[in-house]
Amino acid sequence: MSLCLLVNFLPFCVALALTGCSLAPDYQRPAMPVPQQFSLSQNGLVNAADNYQNAGWRTFFVDNQVKTLISEALVNNRDLRMATLKCRRHGRNIV
């Protein structure tokens, strides 16, 4: 009985002891080439994004079917209408 237990338990003990012996070197994180300051103006996409942001959805979408669907959704959206009314009501209270 004890020999059977020893045969089954010995590989587990050896594996457990070997996990503590790491031969891998310590990991050194490489230095990243990051500039000291980041400027958004260096990125050419920022100007394009500003143009699209200020354009509005009618100029952003070119497909007439999409424009029609958005217009119908805006006209028939009761939640949006209620939110607009609440914003206007709160705007009067603030000012």
C-alpha cells in the first residue's frame, strides 16, 4: 500500500520541485521610441475628422435612400422629440 502511494506521489513531488527551478533569464522590457510630446496637429487625420464632425449627417451620407430613412426616423422618433423638449426646458431654467 505504501509503495503504491509512493509510486503515485513521487512524480508529483518531483514536478513540484522542478517548477521552482526557472532557468529563463529575467525579462527586460525594451524601451519604446515614444516622443516627449504628442501633438494632434502632426496627425493628418485630425483635420479630416474635424471636417466630418462639423459637416452634419446630410453632407456625410451621400445615398438618398439613407438620407430619407434618417429623416423619417428623426421625424417619427418620439423619444428624441421628448429629449429635445426636455433639453430646451432645462436650458430655460439654467439661463
